[in-house]
Amino acid sequence: MDISAFNEFVELAKRLNITETARMLNMSQPTLSKHIISFEKELRLSLFERTGSAMRLTEAGNALLPFAYKILDAQSMFYEEARRIKSEAPAHLSVTGLTDETVVMALLGRFITSAESEYGTGFIQVRSCHHKRPIDFVKAGSIDVAFDYFEPSELDDDTVGAVIVGRCPWAAIVDAGHPFANRASIDIEDLRHETLVRIEGAHVSEAWRFIERACLLNGFAPKTRRRYSMRLTDLLTLSSTIGNDVLIAGVNFVKRIEAGLPSSCRVIELTGEATSFPLSALYHIGNLNPALDRFIDFMEADLAEREHC
């Protein structure tokens, strides 16, 4: 039995006018009449007597009306209790994506400190996102915040919001026999005639487009060699067979894997226009998690403070 039938019965009993009641319920008169007749058939009782344009409650209708009110009151109390339970649930914030980037770890640390008095210290849950783009978790509503290389101005989905949390400068990884190997730094312009390794895989989903864009901004389309990689060990293997090619990666990422790089590799600072990844926090605009609201406010205030400095 549809709970809305009780509401329609009660509203019609108040007015005893099908036209006024249908208007109040924002439905057509025939639809309301159909619903009431269906309700009566289900009960096998007549609730209203109709004489021409006049209408009144039957004896059965009068007897059942108080119970209909109780059912609607119980429904209201049910949802009110559900809202109370949700409001008193332990705070949580699920995050995924590039959570091990230095700027993200520092941001999360500052937020935990600011929210500790209200939420405690264990309310942030870090989840892995292997084999799937971080933004897809946000769109599906299965995660609160996803950190990824993303420029907020480029979002084309009005259900997703973004706050930029920092920029990750690049470094170039080359073989010890490469002409760049003994240089302290190179400019992106120096890569005009080089072959760049284009890593493809979920965990680097957004990285390459920024590298390609930087090359185009400097007047050349990069020559590439594609390499599929889903695991960190794939990158370490690639580094040992890099040959005459150049691999571009974020400085923070290089620092994390540097101990695993073969001795035949060299890491070189990369300079020039747009030679950094914009790192953003992505979230679903329809997510009503109060901890997320507080985190967004915190990130925006943090960004404003950094821009002011």
C-alpha cells in the first residue's frame, strides 16, 4: 500500500472537494479520483459518498480517518528520527587519489588539527583507487574527496566541484648516457627534439595532458613513446630501460621512488612555462556530508591565505 494514499485520503476528507484537493496536491482531478477509487478497492470499503457535486465521508471513512492521521504522524516521526540519527553519526571523510603528495598530506594534517576538538583524530579514511580515475569515485558518490591533477577551470561536469590545493613541479628522468645527464636543470624547450615516455594507466590518468599542453605552449608537439603502467614497479622497470627517451614526473613522486631507481638513471630539474601539475581536491556538489562542507571551507580559506601571501 502506497503511503501517499493516506495523505490523499486525509486531504480530501478535510475539504470534501476533489477539485480543490487535487489543486493542493499538485495533481489532476482525474488522477486524484483514480487514486481514491483504487484505495477504496484495496480496502474493499467506500470512504466517501458522492451525491452529484456533493461529497461526504461514509461511516467507514469517519472511522478510519483518525488512523490515517496516526500513520502520517508516524511517517513524519520516522523521517525526523532518521535525520537525528544522521546528524549524530560519527564524523567521517573518505579521501582517495594522490593522497601521498606532500601538499595533500600537509593539508590533511592541518585540517585534522583544526577539526580535532569536534571530530577527534580518526575521522579521515584513505582509500585506494587502483584501476579507476579518482574523479569517477566522486561522480559515483562512493568517496567524499578525490585528489588528482586537475585544473578547476576545466571541469565540464556541473555535479563536481574542485578546489586547487597546490602545484607539483616536474623533474626529468634520463639514462646516465643521455646528453642531459650531467646538467643540473633543463628547460622544457630543450625537449623539442626528444622522445617523451607517455605513461598510460589509471593512477596517472590526468598527468599526460598537462605535459602535452606545456610542450604546445612552448611551440612544439611532443614526440612520444607509449608505455602502459598500472603499478609502481612498472615505472621502476621502465626507468632501467629508458634508453635515449625522457620520462617526466612530479618532483614529489620522483622523491618517493628515487631509492628504487637504477643507478644508471639521473633526475634533472625541469624549468619553463607551465612545468607543474595543478593538484586539486574534487568533490560531488550534492554530497551532504557535514565533514565535507567543513573541509571545503577549510581548503578555500587555505587557498585564499596562500594567494594573499
